[in-house]
Amino acid sequence: MATILEMRDITKEFPGVKALDRVNLKVEEGEIHALVGENGAGKSTLMKVLSGVYPHGSYTGDIVYDGKVQSFASIRDSESRGIIIIHQELALIPLLSVAENIFLGNERAKGGVIDWRETETRAKELLERVGLKESPKTLVGDLGLGKQQLVEIAKALSKDVRLLILDEPTSSLNEQDSEKLLELLTEFRRQGVTSILISHKLNEISRVADTITVIRDGSAVSRLDCKNGISEDDIIRDMVGRALDDRYPARDPKISDDIAMEVSNWTVHHPVDADRTVVKDVSFHVKRGEVLGIAGLMGAGRTELAMSLFGRSYGRDISGTAKINGREVDLSTVRSAINAGLAYATEDRKTYGLVLDDTIRRNVPLAKLDAIADRGVVNRSREAEVAERYRERLNIKSSSIEQETVNLSGGNQQKVVLSKWLFADPDILILDEPCRGIDVGAKFEIYTVIRDLAASGKAIVVISSEMPELLGITDRLYVMNEGRFVGEMPTAEASQEKIMASIIKSGERIT
């Protein structure tokens, strides 16, 4: 098998930080090569060097592609050689059609005029190749995330891709869409397309990858051949530099008899389509010291339930009652929800959880600014003290509290979100997909925070699409399907099979 890419002794430095330290990467033609490591290890930085985001001259070392040393000055340079990168945040324009997005910057034109017939014909061919049946005229904004990801891949194919780089392609996808994407990658492998896959989902990596390169603290520490099988434990050991004997921290739950929050007959209608009910007569409770899980498939209504409770951030015509510490509370605004003792860490940390272009110092106290203010004016000294305290407590890896959150890894961004709500000191904390797109080491740290919060008497509600995660960190589970709670069980008696059985049986009853 011929070598299509070799990166030799790549070193990349930012002010005060050596992001990559003499990294070597070798990729064979026609393979799926996985790149794994903890958040902030340098994976995305290495791929930005390869794709020309960080141009030649801004790093040291050599990129050898197709047997020749390359000096990519921009993304356009690398794309002209068939190297296409699809970033974790999709670069699509929602108000343009699928066809327009596929050929944006690479238009099908004659004499300076776009040939729409050729554009749509070619787009349809590309969509068929990635298994998408939508019309090329469909607006991208009308597609779900899984289909948008396929549009990005169709866009890559339109540029005659030879080396496809995917950065966390399944992090926001449900299980079905993730499966389709992985099947597509294996089909591309049969067609001779080489792929580099960055992912924290080790079960996916071990299933489809031919070779794995592990990066730790800016250095390539191992290269694993998957032909004879590789265990997730082997990958984790190299990622974190030690064996991770247990994915979840040990805990000795001390659940109070006191109910921290009780929700009764909660019903929520769609914000645009008032005739559509997305949360249907849901009732539940969570006790002090308890970690409660809400399981369900994508679209079950879990996030809609959480957001509607937190200041009616989602939905319309909301009805039902909520009690906190035995008293009915007003949750009609975000401020009233916070004042009542409720906090919500959103699944979309970049859009709703953080002010990305602001610093750690400014983000951490945001939910409780009055605690660091004098007569309505933020005390900068107290602000810095709070931010530094939580930076140390949650082990946020950064150059200082003055680092902008946009430049942090996903795991460290999530720790800033958690810091914000820990500082607000809520009685009930709802965590929506708290470990999405985060490596196993950072996950363990966040699980430990959840455990310690419960041990201190807080009530925690965890929404997660990862059933092993729910089974590993919760005390009790509700199962949600099509807007309803369809099952409840102690986690000690739960299994993935029991959860899915609840969902399937409820679907049969509904139909």
C-alpha cells in the first residue's frame, strides 16, 4: 500500500504555548486513519497545518503528499490537491439551497454566468453518492444535522477529494445518522478515498479505522494497527498516559428523602406550529443528592422539556406546575428560574452556553453577576478571583483566565459552562449532553464534578444520548419517547435493552 501523506516533525507554537512538538503522521492510501487524543492534545491543530489554515512558514517540519514536499499557503492550495477538511462546526449557509452550498466558491459557470442546470444535475449525482434523497433545491436550513453533514461530504466530493479529513463528524448526530456516516466512510474506502477521522467516540474508531495515531500533549505517542483488533482500553491508555480502570468514578449515593424539584403535568407546544405538542403531560421528581437520568432517542423531547422548564426558553402555551423544595415556583423567565434555584447547562455550549469571544474571567461569573458587583458595577478583582478559583477547581487547561473561550478545547469550554452554573449555586442543575464531543479523560473529570455535587446535596438531572453514560453515573432513570415519559427504573435495575424496550413498547402503543 502506497503512502499518500507523511507529516514529519511538525512543530507549531502559539504565544506561550507549544501546540505541536515534532509530530509525525503517516497515512496510507485508501485507509481510514483515526486521530485520537484528549481535548487540547493538538489533533485539530495538526489538521489545520495540513489543510493550510495555518500556512507554510507558520510552523516547522515538512508535509509530504503524493511523494512531494508541499507548501500550502491557504485552504485553496490544499483543496486544489484533493485534501478537503470538514470541521466540527459545519460551514454551510442555511438560507442557500443544497446545490448552492455544494458549489459555493466552486461554481459551475459558463462565461461568468452560473449554469443552474449543470449545478443541480451535478449536485443530484453527488447527493446520490452520499445517499441523500433530498432535492438539490432544498434549503440547507430545512435539513437535520445528519443530512447537513452529508451535504458537507457531497461538497468535498465535488472538489475531487482524495484525502478527506473529518473533525468529530458524529458528535452532534444521533445513532442512526452516525451509523450512516460510518457506512459511507467504509464505502469511500472501497472506492479508494483516504480518510482521516478525528473522534472521541472510541467504539466508532475501533470499528472502522485501519490505523490509529494517538496524540498526547502535542506529541504523537503511538501508532496502532487495527487489523488484528484493538481494544478501547488500549486506546485510552495511550491517550491519557495511564490505564483508566473505570470510566466512571466510584460513588456512594446519599439520597435524601426530600424532593428538591417536582414537575406535574408539564405540557409544551411547538414555538411555531401551535398544534404540535412536543412535551405531553410529563410529571417527574428529583431528590436532593440524586443524579437523575433522562434517556431517549434524538427528538424524544428531552431538550425541549429542559429548556421549557428553564425560563420557558423553548415552546409556547406551556402548562403544568413546578415545585422546588416543596413550594410552587415561577419559572416564566430565565432570571426567575435562576432565582428559584434552577440551572440549565445547554447541549449547545457554543451558541447558548458561552460568550465565545470573551475571556474565561468574564464568562465564569455571568449567571450571578450581582455576587461580584458593587452598586451594579462589576468588581474586576472579585471577578478575577472567582474565575481563577473555578479554573483551578475544574482543572480548566488554559494559559490564564484571560484566554478567550473560543480558543479552548471542547472539554475545557464545557468546564467553563459548568463553572458558570456552579458559581450560581443552584439547588437543581440540569445537564443536557454534558460530555458531547469530549474525550474520556475530561469526561471522567466532569463525572467526578457531578458526583461531588450530588454528594453535597444538589439534585442533578442528566440528559444524554449515550446510554452507557447514563447507566454509569445516575441513580434513577426516566425514559422519554415522542414527548412522553414512558418508563422509570432504578439505574441498578436498568440496561440498554430495558431502555430500548420501553421506547419500542411505547411506540407500539402510540401507533
